Amino acid sequence: MNSVLHQASRIIVKVGSSLVTDEGRGLDHTAIARWAFQIAALRALGKDVVLVSSGAIAEGMLRLGFTKRPTDIHELQACAACGQMGLAQIYESSFSAHGVKTAQVLLTHADLADRERYLNARSTLTTLLRLNVVPIINENDTVVTDEIKFGDNDTLGALVANLIEADALVILTDQPGLYSADPRKDPDAQLIGQAQAGDVALEAMAGGAGSSIGRGGMLTKVLAAKRAARSGAHTVIAWGREPDVLTRLAGGEAIGTQLLAATGRLTARRQWMVDHLHTTGEVVIDAGAVAKLTKEGKSLLPIGVLAVNGEFGRGQVITCVDEAGKPLARGLTNYASSEVRRIMRHSSTEIERILGFVEGPELVHRDNMVLL
């Protein structure tokens, strides 16, 4: 079994808070210097590398004297603002020691939910890579609110992998990889060397939350791998303090857990729709419409809509849910929420009579829809 990094030309490397801050004791200069050295070595091999780094809040907690992670959003934002200064400084100095330029990029979900901002973020990152700069990405915790949080930087790493069509996502963590059970509780737990990303059995193995310093756990990493796989990116979960972990992976050595993507990628527009962590509105559809969408690959017609939740305009991404509230699909709506409320449960032939115009017989055309 060879590492997927051996053939990968564009790689996302994500490092977690507990690694970056040495379990909350302060920015780990030695560890960061090692990762910078290895990333510089990967670039020398002709590989593009983007670094997604946690640690701003943890470093800010230390600087501001918090002994545990605040729950107040404004205190978290203050920690992020203070900590981001130290994080940027240490990465800049660590990479410059190897003649590598860096750039700080802070993102929120809103940057990726809006199509224009999504394309701008993509263009910025690809331009930085073309200019031989290593982008260092973090969630913009200074301005983010609960409604637009990515939730953890594992998810952010997967979204960035999709954004720039990376070949591989490497998640460096404080565990050797994914085990068949919690190794802290089960002495018979076995390290999973390789599996298929998106295998539901992996989620049961992954367990619960992470450390008191970070927000992620092994489950977020498994789900991130599932998300990254939608754009064809493989994922490696490995111990961040493994000696020369990145260069050894790039050399083909299998380390940690590899979660492989199935062949085939979503189109860029469908990937963008899938990567909406939140949508402004949803439509509840009946059993007949569920079957049409999921089994026959048909468009969603107004007659299949039972209810409309939230407010949205024409052309926005909405979620289609069944009567139990389970999300089934996302797509671009031809009609605003106020219009859907008027035409739902009606035949498409009645749209013009009810609204006075027709944007199309479908509420969401199958070409503008992706199943979840």
C-alpha cells in the first residue's frame, strides 16, 4: 500500500490546535518549524501545498489568561484576534528560513456560500500557488458568528480541498490515525490502514469529541474525508509528531489512515452547492417527489412541495428535505420563497396563471441539483 501523497500534485495540510499549541501550553515553535521544513521539501518536489492551521483561539486564550475555552462568542473572537498575530508571525518566520513566502487567508462560510466570493477565493488561492506562495488558512474567528461557523478546521480543510481541486488532504492530529474502536478504552482496537471515504462504518468507529483545546474529534476528520472525496481528494489522517511525516508520505510510505475517494468528481457548480453548510431556506417535499429525485433523477416540480421554510430569492441554493426533515438534495431555485408558497401543490401548467410569469416548469431543474 503506497501513500496517496506520492502521486498528488496539490495537497492540503491541516494541523490542529493541540499540535500547534502543544496542548495549550503555547505555540510550539519546534513542531511548526518541522512542518515548515517538510512543506518546503514538498514544494521542492513540485507539489502545491496549502496549510490549514488551527491555533489562533488557543494562543489567544494563553495571551489573555483564559484557563479554559470561553463560551462567550465575543471573548472567543477576542482570543482569535490576539492569537492570530502570534500564529502569523511564527509561520512567516518558520517558512522564510527556507526561502518560502507565505500568505494569510481567513475565511468564513459566507465566503464560500456566495458564488462570486467563492470564485474570488478560488482565484486568490490558485494565484498564490502560481506565485510560489504557501497560503496559510484559518477560519476567520474574529468576525464569525455561530450561524456561519465551519464548525472545525477539519471541515474547512475539506472545503478548501474542494475549492481548489486538491488531490489529497492530510489531517495531522494527536492520534496515529483511525482505530476500529477507541484505543483508550479498548486494548484490542486496531489501526485502520486504509478504507473508503464515506463508508458509514467509519463514523461509528470514530467516536466523539476532541480535546478541550480544539473543537474537532476523529468523527470530524472522517466526515471531512467524506466531504473531500466528493471532489476526488483522498485523505490521510496521521500523527502530527511522527518524524518527517509529510516527506515520508510524499515518498510513498503509508502512515496513519488513508481514506480513499471513489473515482469521479462532481462538477464544479454541483460541488459548490454541496459545500453549502447552511442554506437560507428549504422546501419540504412529498413521498412522490422524493422518489422522483432520488430514484429517477428527475427535477423538482412545484406540485411536490408541501411546505416552505425560510426566505430565499430566485437563483439561491435551497435544501430539499423529506417530511421527516432529512436533507435529500440541494439546488438552485427558479422561484423565490414567496412565489413557491403560492405555486406549491399546483401543476406546472398553472404557474403563469398564479404568478403572471414563468421562469420554468421546474422549481429546481435536475441539472442544477445535487443529491446529498
